[in-house]
Amino acid sequence: MATLLETPAPDSYFSRLASRRRSEELDAPAVGLAFDRKGEALAVALGDGSVRIFRRNDGFTLGSAVQAHKGQVLSFARDIGAGAFLTGGDDGKVVSVSAEGTVTVLAELGRRWVEAVATSPQGGLRAAAAGKRVVLIDRQGRITGDGDDHPRTVTGLDFHPKGKRLAVVHGDGVTLWWTASFGKSPKRLPAEGQLLGGRISPDGDWLVAATGDSTLNAWRLADGHKLRMAGYDTKVRSLAFTPNGRMLATSGSSNVIVWSFAGRTGPEGKAPTEIPQPYGTGVTAVLWHPKSPTLMIGYDHGLVVAVPGAGTGAPITEPSGSPVVDIAISDDGDWLAAVTENGRLTVLDMRARQTA
């Protein structure tokens, strides 16, 4: 098996994290979580329509509940600016929730569920999808684009890193739009399989989408060249590029599977690297640390393991019996949060490294 990265010594750092974590039950199923763009607030989106917000100034200990939707929160992302989060709900609303608890309705898309949202601070835009319809919303809350020229229901959205293009993932492929001319001259990327959602790499070179038949489709955006990557046990629900975009970690198997996207050909003709760990039977969430070559792996029994390089990792949370649905790390790398499907939140102070 190939060596993934040079392996830093795990030393006692991860064991020290155990004394710097806390957990609590949020009493509602979780949809996702994120730190805001300054790392001063943490928000957890819940299936009861609320967003639970925690602040850094008290160590993310005292959460406050904000009711964002009448029904369920279905989609979630951090908003364009600091101290705010974006949600879509089954009430057809697109909402911005501030860290202070202010709820601002940005769009009402009728009776359709808002099942995908995305934001681009570089482009100053938000995108939200309900059915085949997609709207673009600027910093001032104005709808600057509105169109439904998508063959099937939209399942995912992602902006190019420069914010000038939007990838709309739908059942049978991807439609690429220029945000300045949204609704005109789309570029279609046909797919194999029913697409569930996707991500553009941080360098903007590749788009990867998961399918309902447990495979991945990848397109080189420069020319639309498509690859199909197989070998998964279940649907891939979590995709995580390294910050430089050269590697992609994926869930969907008993072990994390990592694809190389280095060079112009990316993973074409290359076998993936598998990272076996002795902790769980199914990987449900993955995330790279933004400041070090460490991969965070969430399992189907609620455990999160930190893996420095390709070696054996160390558990940094306790199993809860419920799958990990999301992991987030503040941009400065100081705080990690993870949440399970049944709403168990764990927050870790990772500044233990600095006090070694």
C-alpha cells in the first residue's frame, strides 16, 4: 500500500485532546455543523428547524437555540461574511442566521424543499436550490439570478474557488454556469449514475460528484474529461479535498479511500490509497485538518479518529452508537467539532499542541 504522507509522530498530542473535549446531547437529529469564517462561532443545524449556536468567548460551551424554519433544516453552510450561517428548509425558505441569533429570510421558493445551499465570499454570492430551480443571492440579500434550466432535481451546489462559476449537480449530470450570466449558455457535463452532490477542488481544476450506485464521477473542468471511480461498499456521503486540492478523502467503505488529484491527469490510471484503522466498520464523515497533514475520520458508531499521515490514528471522541454526520475545524485549526446523527455534539480544544 502506498504511503500517503510523511507521518508526523503522533506523540501524546491526541491523548491530551481527551482532556480538552466536552460532549452534550442536542435532543434533535443533526443535519450538519460549521464554524463561521472567523472561527468565533459554531453552529449546528438540526432536524427540528433550529440552529444551535455556540461562541468562542466561552469555549463553545453555552449554546443558544434559534428557530430558523418551521419544519426541518435540510441544507446548511456558513454564510458569506463572518458570524453568520445559511440554511435551507422544508418550508421553502432560505435563511441567514447570525451568531447573535438574528434570523433573516433571504428568499422564499414556494412549496419546494430547499435541499442545497452554497456560498462564495470571493464572489459575494449565495446559491440555493429547490427542485430544479436555483437562485443567486448577493451580499445585500438581492436575488441576482433565478433559473430552472436543469434536467432533474438539483441535489448539490458548489462555487468555483474564485466565485465566478457555479456547479449545479442534478440527477443525470452537472450544469456549469458563469455567475455573471446565470441562465445563459450553460455547460453540461453528463454523468453515469444518479448524482447525489459534489465538490469542486480548492484549486478549481476538478469537480467530483457521488452517485447513488456507490461510485464517483470526476470531471476535469478545463476540458470536461470525465473519470469514473468505483470500489465503494455504500453511497459516498462525505468528500474532503486537502487544502491544496491534490488529494480527495472519501467515505463509503469500511476504510477511508483517498484519490490522488496531483498533475493534469488526476486519479486516471492510478489506484487509490486505503487507510485502514482498527476502530470502526463504516466511514461516514471525513475532513482534513487545515494546518497539518492530519485526516479526521468519523465512523458509523459515532467515534472520530485523528490520523496523522498514513499511520494508525487515535480516537478523539467517544462512540455514541450513532453515525457521525459531520466534522468541522475552525480555519485557524484551533477547534474541532463533530456531531452524530442523533444529535450528540463533541467540541475539542486542539490548542493542546501549542502547550506540549
